[in-house]
Amino acid sequence: MAVDPRTDKQAAASLGAMHTNGGRGSRKATDQTIYDSIYQAVLTQRLPPGSKLPEVALSELFGVSRSIVRKALTRLASDHVTEQSPNQMAVVARPGIEETRQIFAARRLVEGEVTRLVAGTLGKSEAQALRKLIKEEKSAHERGQDQHRVHCSMAIHQYLARQCPNQVLGKMMLELVLRTSIVIALYKAPGITACFLGNDHGRLADLIIKGEADQAAQLAREHLDTLEGLLDLDEPSGDIDLASILRYT
Amino acid sequence: MAVDPRTDKQAAASLGAMHTNGGRGSRKATDQTIYDSIYQAVLTQRLPPGSKLPEVALSELFGVSRSIVRKALTRLASDHVTEQSPNQMAVVARPGIEETRQIFAARRLVEGEVTRLVAGTLGKSEAQALRKLIKEEKSAHERGQDQHRVHCSMAIHQYLARQCPNQVLGKMMLELVLRTSIVIALYKAPGITACFLGNDHGRLADLIIKGEADQAAQLAREHLDTLEGLLDLDEPSGDIDLASILRYT
DNA sequence: GACTTAATAATTGTCGACATTAAAACGAAT
DNA sequence: ATTCGTTTTAATGTCGACAATTATTAAGTC
């Protein structure tokens, strides 16, 4: 599997590049630091799925004990960013095709209801904050800052989740937004650099602010449907591979 | 707050009663053992909400290091059974009235969809297993074994969650079933010893097996509505209490 | 007697060391 | 050359000890 015996250290190195700020030894790393570093590395695909995450390497990298690393890895696993098995190294999660579809289906259900509940409850300041986020996303899109645009897109959905009167559902939606962003990073079609979907977010915000609950929920579901459609979710189809390889005419 | 200085140890003692099997020293406790003990104690209200859970007391009780206790407490917190704050003792979760309503609302949404997805997908053996669970619940109800009946009721919903084609939604439903059982234990009206709701589970199973997705989902939601209605979710209403106390005619 | 402040006790946070277990490397026999 | 078994290595699992923080107690003052 590992063609290069230094594979493990390489995975850690791709984290260190982000973590060591300015080459100076990091001040004091907490579990949140490690959590964020790994999470960001997964989102930006610097840590591809299946990457090994040895505790000792991470502890040396961040200058903390294994306890802290272990805590971060446990939290990451509970958020489905990594996978943990007893007596086995933690690895970056590898959500499959089927799981990806299930995540999207779950998010359509939850975000639809959250959208319905949020609609009509936003005050002037909240509405303004939402519009500002959307404006920033549009700006990032036009300037071609794709990474920043993705960040803004997530921020918009997270903002809606936090504004939901039902915070139990809100927290569920936050988790699903997180998992969605991971599978998008994994399965987004190569050519698609900008998946800026029309002005969906703008229209969605208008409906929410106006209090059109049903229409807003419907649009949110369609938005997620479109997003899922942009992904490259074709089955690996091991049969065909094998046949084409064995045929040596 | 604590009228008795031994309050902490008392909380631990109520666990020990269940844990020490037959007075013999426990063989080897793992984090799952501690998790289950505390979880069961919370469900049976031997550990009322707000009970302190000191790590040292638990570690001595179960004969393991604090690391194991800490792991169990972390898992319990992520499942909303306990609450953890930095530099502060873990306590049994105290979900409030509003949170309880939100949990029920979320479960109506999720379990409704899970029910719809499961409907019509059960094979003969699965249908038989489901009917067996319902039969056992009914039997426990008739014999007055309330604790066993609650256990069966949970098992039924958990079985449906596990049969759901969308396991992302299934896992969410499992969490919500767990939280629901906790708030039921906390807020169930004093007089209600048997909240055996007609033959809801039997009718629900019939609809699911027959594949009547919409009707099954509708019945599941109504079932949860009825269940929530049986709880004692009146606001503590500090005002009225204060007024009635101060009036001394 | 109530309130503020300092000393004390108890609890959680973190760490390094050791035990245990799974994977990898090596070697001998077929 | 391949396979099985052994040895070696490297990772995780667990533990006890110390540091940091918080809650409690006690004393002192107004």
C-alpha cells in the first residue's frame, strides 16, 4: 500500500507547513489547534482520505503530549473527519459514495426544516449580517478566490443553523454541513473550480427574511440537490477495470 | 448547594450498587462498563440531573485509572448524558424544558423520515424480529414490569433505526432516541407508571411491513406527539411561586 | 454578624514511562 | 521462489505523578 516508507511522516509534514507559523516554534498548541489544523488540511485536500495520523508524529509536531493529540483525534472522529479503530492508527475518513448520498439526503431533510423554522424570525441586524455574508461570497467568487468562497458558503449555512430556534436541529445541521464540505472536497468533479450556483444563496436569503417558509425550504432542498449533482459520484466499478486490464490483444 | 458534605460519594455509591456484581470485586472495568453504568443509573433516576461525577471517585470505584473514566465521561458528554466544562466536575445533564421540546421536534422530523424509508424494505425475518420485540413489550406491560417495558420500547425504535437504508439518518435517530429516553425519565408525570400507548407500536409495525410509508410516518409523528404530551413540561414559573409564597393572609 | 481576603484542600489538566498489541522484517524449510 | 514461523519494530492502551486551577475554609476587619 505505502510505496514510500516515509508516507507517515509526509502526512504529518503537510500539517506542519500550515502549523509552524513563520518557521518559529509554535507557542502553545491545544487540542483545538490540532483539531483545526487537521480539519483544514482535510478540507483543502492536503491530507487525502486514508492518510495515516500517528499520535507520536503529531505530538512531536505540535510540541504537546500524546494525550492532547488523542483528545483532538477523538473529537475529529466523533465529527466523522477521521476514523479510529482499537489498536490501530487513526486515518482521515474515507466516506464512500453511498455514505455521501446519505449525507446529502439527511442534510436535505434537516436543512429544509431548519430553513423553514428560521424563515421570518430574523431581525434587522440578523438579516443584515446574512446579506453581508452573501455579498462577501459573491465578491470572492468574482475575484476567483475559490477557497475563500467555499469558506463563505459554509459560513452562510452555519449562520442559518445557529439562528434556528430549534438548536437541537441546528447542531445537527452544523455537523451535516461539515460532513458535506468534506465529501465535496473529495468528490468534486475535477473541472469544476467554481460551483457558485446562480444566486441561490441570495434568493434563499430573501425568502427567509420575507418569511416565505415553504418556498425557502423548497429552495434549500433544490439547492442541495443541484450541489450533489455537481459531484462525481460514479461507482468505481471494479469489474470493468479488471476486464480491460486482462485483455491484451 | 450541597447540604451533605458526602454528596459526591453518595452519587458514586449509587453507581457502585449496580456495578459490584455479587459483592465480588469487579473483574476488569473498561470505559464501556463505566459508560453503561452511568447511563443506566441516569435512565433509572438513581443519578438525578446535576449529580456530580468526580473522576477520582469513579476511578477508585471501578478500579481503573482516571484516563478510562475520562474517556467514558467524554463519550457520555458527546451523547448529551453528562455535561463537561473545563476545570470543572462533570455532572449529569440537566436538559431543560425548551431543550426537551426541541429534542421531540427533531425526533419527529428524523423518525418520520426513517419510518418512511424503512417502510416496505423489511424481509420476512426482519418483520418477524420486529413483531417479536413488540410482543415482548406487550408481555412486559401486562406483567407490570415497567422497567423492562421501557427497555423493549427503546429496542423497538433502535431496531427501526438500524434497519434504515440511510444509516446517517439512522445514527441520528439513535442519538435522539437516547436523549428522548433521558428526558422522559426526568419529566415523566409522577402518576404515570405505564405509558403504554394503546397498540401504537403494533399498528406502526403493520404499516411498515405492509409498506404504507406515508401512513407509517404520520403515525410515528403522532406517537411522539402523544408521548411528549404525557410529560410534565410546565414552566417552573418563578414569578408565581414567589407571589404565592409572599402572600401570607 | 456580615463581608473581604488569604490560606488550604480538592479536583482537573498534562505529561512521561511502561505494558500490550498489531504490523513489519527477517529467516528457514519446503 | 514461496510460504510459514519467528523475531523485531513501532504503534496504541494504560497508568501514576506532578502542575495548574478552582472551590472551600478560615481568619481578620469593619
